[in-house]
Amino acid sequence: MELFSSLSKCFEDKLGGGCGWSDLNPIITELLQNMILLGFFIATLMIFYAGYILVTKQGSADARTQVRKIFIGIVIGMILLVGAYYIVEFMLDSLGVSEEFRRDTII
């Protein structure tokens, strides 16, 4: 699996002049998509880490407090991650950016 297939396609064509402005949208879209996937992956790892803490400390009061803080951080992070995407979508709609430039949507 290639993380940035549009970036590699852009640099394969060295004789054709390389990347241009028309290649910028797919590159940014892939970058944002990979960042969102990375955010969800990190959140999943943090959930496993919180469970590990809870199990190893046998459900003590300190462990529950630490796990509660981790889960609050996960929820806030996911809200910010998804919220940032929809804020950008709202701004693009407000500015009247056409669907031609937004054809490779993330979600």
C-alpha cells in the first residue's frame, strides 16, 4: 500500500515537468486522509493502553482516574479531528469552491 500514490505519480513524470498546480489537490487530499487515519489509529492504541493500565493496576482508584483522563483526551481529540474536517468543508462551501476541485473527498 502506497501512502501517497498521487505524489509518486507526480514525480514519476520527470520529463513532463513534474508536479503542477493541478496535482496539488490530490496530494493535499491524500495527506489529510492519511492524517485522519493516523489519528484514528492512535486513538485505538490509546484505548488499548488505557485497558492495559486498568488491568495491570487491578482497577485501583488511581488507575481509574488515569484511564478517565485518557478517555477524555481521546474523545476531545476525535472531536477536534472530525470537527476540523467539517469546518474546512463548511468554509469551502461558503467560499463557493466547485466540486471539480473537491472531487477526491475524504469522508
